[in-house]
Amino acid sequence: MSANDRVLINQMIEEWRNARTVPLSFDAAFERFASEHALHGFGLSEEEIEAGIIGGGNDGGVDGAYVFLGGRLLHEDSEVFQHSSAASQVEAGTQLTLWLVQAKTSQTFSELALDRVSATCKDLLDMEIDEESAAILYNEDLLARFKLFREALKRLAHRHPTMLIKFSYVTRGEASEVHVKVQTKAKLLEAQLTQAFAISTGEVEFLGPAELWKRASTLPSYTLELPYQESITHGTSHIALVTLGKYIDFLSDETGTIKSHIFDWNVRDYQGNVEVNREITASLQNADAPEFWWLNNGITIVCSQATSVGKRLSLSDVQIVNGLQTSYTLHETLRELYSTEPSDPVFERLVQVRILVTADQAARDAVIRATNRQTSVPVASLRATDDIQRQIESYFFEHEWFYDRRKNFYRNQGKPTDRIVSIPLLAQSVMAMALGQPDHARARPSSLLKSDTDYRRVFSEKTELPVYLWLARAQRQVDEFLQTASEPVSRSEYTNLHFHLAMLGAVDLMGRVFNRPDTLSNAAREGIFPTPARLESLWASLREEFDSFQKDRQWGPDKTAKSADFVGHLTSALGYGSLRRR
């Protein structure tokens, strides 16, 4: 069977890489495939997986590195890094995870790979690291990922997080036949990672073709069973009273981790230790409190089908669109108790669950809006349900491009990954090319749309739909050009400058700087964009000015890429003029 698994995995990777406009090498495709399935339970998007890939040499034996807080991927502009109050709102004991991946196409697992990662972790988990010396040994991408983890730990130290440091070693060899010496090195690495901090746990896993095939052939389940005590049915929809024990089962996967994918359409993330969640916890801990469902607004689920048999509801395409705070607080407060004492009386308390059955996307969006407007939710949090978002999705779909308004929706349908465009990526493309602010796009990869002002500028009903599609396609062309450049582009250089190159491409077409999306209307209608030869010339000029500006200001590459001053210098130096910012 192992040979069959290897053939199937190879075939999946070949089909995936060849479906792209610009195919990746098999090794590069294997790295991304390995990272995706090592992190299978997190439901990361293609862009999120790509952002964690460590490119170039001096990678310390790490091909992918990802940092999570409470099961959610951290970015350099995540809230916890922006405001001191945000860290204070993180629930005490929340898990901070550093997940490392090494992917090799060889058919064996080696001691050397574990030795390299061991040395890397010894150096880069040091909270008093000499960053200047480390930069001689390790590349910028790897240093940035470990720094993100260390900075998160510093910010959260007073919240006493638990820590998991995990290493997934992926090859095309047999995980069930790992040599005893390699297994011994893995145990030593686990011990090292566990001892790195007083609150850390280290884990090492071997993934071969059989393990990869199992994960790759298992999509997140959207058909779930929900046992209930009592229910009222009207048409095909239901209101049910569910015991807390059964609801925690419903929320949890086989490892006890919350199923984050069933909250993909919820408008808010978990808010942690805020007042309302503290009140929920207090009511759970008070045996004399009134019935839980009397005090709580309950849960709203939308699904495409619900079948009730013997006090069990079978729900398809489940999405919890209201009640995320309740769900996460229940899970965080009671999961350990439920695993040790499932007969505790608290698990017989009831929560009200509304199950609304509709396959109509507009109707689902209306439910999401209505149920969330009943509480204090910023308008910005409801953006994925806005008319403009649905219009963009529909227009993209008509042209065989896929706007991922609902995270991973099209990926789960098997659409070509290089034609799937997320809301954040389109927003960054608009900000960089149409509004002339690639520095803003670079500096705020995950928080760009938290400002209502920025959102209205980026997603304006005055902007024609063809312009949005042109921007998405143009950004893809730039990214593909950089991935296949004659002179290799490092991951850090790509991250810092791909939006700047996209801006230059748009400005070069117009012959001048601009900050209005409608300036691109003609280019969008005609489908024109700079040729690869022109991009080559613009890229050479961009690199030259980038290096020169850093030397003049004595700035690092990150600071330069995030600077409006550099954008003004760049466009002026290349003869396109400069633009006054709003």
C-alpha cells in the first residue's frame, strides 16, 4: 500500500502544480503541499500557506514556519502586536504555537534533518538572541518567523500562555519504518523543545505518503450530528435545546480541538477575556445560577440541509454565524473537565441553538447581518456580506476567477489555486496599484480593512467591477513574474516589494502616478498590462532604488518597504512624478 500512497501523492502534486499558470518545480510544490497538510486542521488559505514558506538558503533546516495564537494564524500586524490592551484581552492560558515544517522529496528520514532543526531552535528560541550574529547564519524569512513568536510571547507573558513547539518532518519515506537512531533524535528534539521554556511542550511527527494521503483525502466535514433534548420545527428549520456536553462534542474534532472551519463565516473572531465572556464563564462555574439558556442569546447555525431522526439532527454545510463568543468560551472553560468528568452536572445544562436551513447565499448573508446587528458589532466586521463583495464574487465567477469572500470556499471545491483571490489580497492590490500606496499594502497584510475609511476607499461602488478583476489578474502576473525571474528572488524581497512592482506596472501604463481606481478603466476593458520584458526593467530599477534608499537613510528593508517616503522617492526617481497622500 505504501507504494500506492506514494503514487497517489505524486499525482496530486503534479496535477496541482500543472494547473497553475506558471507551474512550480516539484520540490517547491511538495514544500507547499507538505505545509498545507501538516497544518491540515487550521484551514489555512493558499496565501497564508505561501506566506509561511521559508525560501532560499540558510533556512536552518526549516521549509515552513507558522505562529498561531489560540488556533489562529498570527501576522506581523495582528492586534496583539498593535495595542497593549489587545494582549490583556487574551484569555489566560491560551495556547501559543510555533509550528515548523521540513519537507524533502527523499524516501528516507535522516538524523541530519533533526540535528539542523535542533541547532536552529537552540539559536532562535533564545529570548536574548544577538540578532546581528543570527543574521549571518539564517535568512531573513526564518528570522522574521521566530521573531514573531518571541514577540508574541513577550506581549503575552502576563497572560501565562501555554506553548506548543511542533516540528513536522515530511518526506516520501515510510513513517512507520523510521530508523531507531532517527527516532531517538526525534525524542531528544522533543525534550529540547519542551525544556526551551517552563511552559512549553515539544512535539515531533513524521509524515510519509500514507499520512499525507489520509490528510489530503479528508476535507473538513461539514455534515455534523447534533443531539438535542427538545426542539421546535417550522418548515425545514429548527430551534433546539442542546446539552452543553453534546454541544462541546459538536464543536470538537477527534483531538478535542475546536473546529475552526465551522466559524469561517462568522463576522467576529474570539474576543477572549472580555466582560461578556467572563460572565458566561461565571455562570458555568456557579451551580446555583439560573438555566444557562435563560441567560444566553444562544447559537445560530445556517446549513444547507437538516434531517432529524431520533432526537439527532444531521446538518450539512454547517456554519455558526452567531454565538462564536459563547461557543469558544464554553469550549475553553469546559473542555478539560469534559474529558475527565463528562458526568459533571454542568454538562446537563442547556444552550439554545437555532438551525436555519437555506442554500441561498443571499439569504445566508441576510441572516449573518441580522443576527450580528443585534449586538454591538462594528460595520467593518460585516464586510464579507456587503453587496459590493457579492457583486465582485459574481463578476469574478463569470470570468472563471474565484473571489474567496468566504474563506476556502472555492479551494474546497477544487478550483485552481492561482485563480482564487481572497478579500485581503484584493484589498492590498487595490491599495497598491489603484490608490498608489504599496507601502500601506505591505505594512498591513491582515489589518488593512479594519478601518472603515480604508474599506470605503478600497471597496467603492464607484469602482467598476472590471477594474477589480484587472487588479487581481495584474497582481497575479507580477507574482508569477517574480516566481520565475531569471535571477532568484528571496522570500523576504518578494514580501517587501511585490506590491511596489505591481504599482510600478500600473503607473508605467498610465505614464504618471495616480490614486483613483477609475484611472485604470481603459486598461481593464482592454486587458493590457506591462509585458514580462517591461516588468524585468521595472524590477531592476525598483531593486536599485530600494538598495540606494536604504543606504541613504540607513534603514532596514522592512522599514523602507513600509515607508511612504520611499514610494515618493521611487516614482520621482523613475520619472513618474510624486503624489501627495490624502
